[in-house]
Amino acid sequence: MRALLSKAPGGPETLTIDEMPDPVAGAGEVVVAVKACAINYPDVLVIEDKYQFRPQRPFAPGGEISGVVESVGEGVTEFAPGDRVMCNTSMNGLSERVVVREAALYRLPDGRTFEEGASLLLTYGTTIHALIDRGHLKEGDTLLVLGAAGGVGLAAIELGKAFGARVVAAVSSDEKAAAAREAGADETIVYARAPFDKDQSKALAEQFKAAAGKEGYQVIYDPVGGDYAEPALRSIGWEGRYLVVGFPAGIPKLPLNLTLLKSCDVCGVFWGAFAARDPEGNRAHIDHLFRLWADGKIAPRVTEVFPFNRGGDAIAKMAARGAIGKLVVRVAD
């Protein structure tokens, strides 16, 4: 089979398509012929050895796929060859075939494309865990979403609205603001590109505060980090929850006196670890997502599809923070 491989640390230009042995399903495992693989920010980091873990090389990036069951191992009872499925793989999604645990698979609903199926689990799974388990978001809360036009940002807008929150979406361009409004944001903020000096940081904090209203934000969803974090934290409300989701703009250093003054919480969100530690809780969240999807309250927004031989270009666009919605690589027809 072919795979888009990382053989040495580096950017997307270092990835090459090469032949690899076909995987074989062991007990409780399934081989999936990959049709589509969504690109996420961890794919940018892992090929540069900047992610939380470093897979043994050579490996293919890509942790969110859809496809068709090709073969099953001993003891597999829920799936059979020919079934349309979707799953998270952690790694190796940019391959023509992957082997996954049966328990990790979900059926791709009828009428949904492979591109849509590859774009739901990681993005929305991260976000529903963040908003419900870590942010305790409830009806009537005001939610600030940073980086609101990316995959997780749009998911946060949709889920925030589905859970009855007022959503303020912060983005870096008018085009992204339009995408956030289309997803249901009640209000948008267009911020400048970091880095910020002290006056610019203060001005951004005032922008956030003005959009929040006098009570501030009950929940802040931050998949961006960097110089955007402190101004956002300054706009949080009393006993608010600041959700730390990712750092494409850099790892921020927050002045902890702000947490004292607001009696607020800064909460880490590590969905992969949550899913491993509490698989039943995670599956309940995914079942909830499928219901919301069926009801039309959420819908993965696939904005660009790349052919397999341009998978590196998709990762490069993600690295440049140029993505609106989800970028997907079509691995096979």
C-alpha cells in the first residue's frame, strides 16, 4: 500500500509517498481501506517532533479518517467487510489502509460523505468534552471562541448554540468572521495578528470585554494561545472557566493574579487522554454528537479537499493558519 511518510523531522515538504507493507488485522482489530483523512493541527506538530508524543519513523500523519472495512480479525462481531466507517487513528491516517481496534470504529451514517465522516470525531469530540466536562457550559452562558473559523472553532460555535449559549466568535479576518456567523455566532470580533505590544494587548482585552457585556464570559474556548490568551482572560467573568485547547500562536504565560481577581478556573483540555481514561464517557459524547448531526444542529464544514499526492499541501495550509473549517485529503475514490 502507499502512505505519505515522515522519515525525518521537518515540515510538510519533507513528506514523501512510499510503499509500505499492508496491515493485517489481529484479534479484535479491523483493517480499513481509507477513503478520506482530515487534517488537524497535531499533524503540523508531529512531523516536526513538537507534539506530545513522537511516533517511531517512518510514520504517516493523519488521525481522523473514514473508509470501508476491508477485513476483520478474530473476535470482531460488530463490523464486516464493506461497512462504511469512521474513526480516530492517532496516526497513519494518510495511508491507503490502517488497522484499528473494533471499539474505535463508528458507522458512517447513510447519506454522509467520506469527507464529512473524516471531519467529525476529533474536532467535535474535543469540543463537546471541553464545553461539557471542563467548561460546564449551560444555557444562558456567554461563550467566547478564539480562532473561531477553524475546525474546532466552528464546532465550538455550533455546540455552544446547541447548548443554549450566547456565542462571541473571535477571528483574524472578515472572511473568517462571515464563516463564524454562518455557523451561528451571535457576534464576531476581528482581531489583528500577533505579536502585540502592551497597548495592543490592552485594546484587544477591551474589544473582548465590550462584546461580553458587564458580566464577562462564563466560558472561554482557546485553541489559539499566544498573545491572544491574556487579553481573553482579562474579559472572563466571575468564576468563569478558561479552556486551554491548543497553541498554534505559541504557549502563553498567564498572570495568575487575574485568576484570583476573577475567582476563575484555567482548565486544560486533552481529549485523547480523556477518551482513553473514560471510554464510556467519550462514547456517550460521540453518541450525543451523532444525534445533533442527525438533527442538523451540527455539520462538519469541509472547505477544501486535496488529492492524496498533495497531502503535504493540506498540512502546510493548516500550519499557515489559512484554513477555514476542515481540510480533507481524499486518499482513494
